[in-house]
Amino acid sequence: MKILQFLQDEKGMFSSTRLVFIIWGIGVFVVWAIVSIRSTTPGLVQIDTNMMLVLLSLMTGKAVQKFGESKGESKGEKPPDEAKPTVTGTVTPTKG
């Protein structure tokens, strides 16, 4: 799987939420690995609770967004970008 395919949703649009999640995840892992390597005590350093909460909130946000999108599609509702404008009123033909 290519990275660009992972960042795209089913419609082929890029997802900024997925990008932010990947960047945060890689950033937390890199910082944790560096701190664990440079630590004077043997073993792994515990990841800060605040970092875990940020990652959890990103995962939860994406799950809620995905649930909302799939729920709207199952009801037959069209997303706003696919909605067709409606015209109200009457049109009277003119003789020319």
C-alpha cells in the first residue's frame, strides 16, 4: 500500500485528519525512542499521558467522522458538495 493511498478516503480525496494523525504518531514515537535511548536508567521511558490523550482524540475524531459519513450515506442523504440546487418559482415562456 502506498502512503498516498492511505491518506485518501474512498472517494479519492485527501484526508487532513489522517495526515495529522500520522504526523503526531511518528513524532511521538521518534521523541519517545530518542528519550528512551538517552535515558540513564535501563528500560523504556513511559510515554506521557498528554501525548496519549492527543493521539486518542485524533483517533476518536476520525472514527466519529467516519461513522457520521457512513450513517448519512446509508440513509440516502447526499453530501453537501453533491447536492443539486433547487429552483423555486415559475417560468413563463416569452413569444419572440
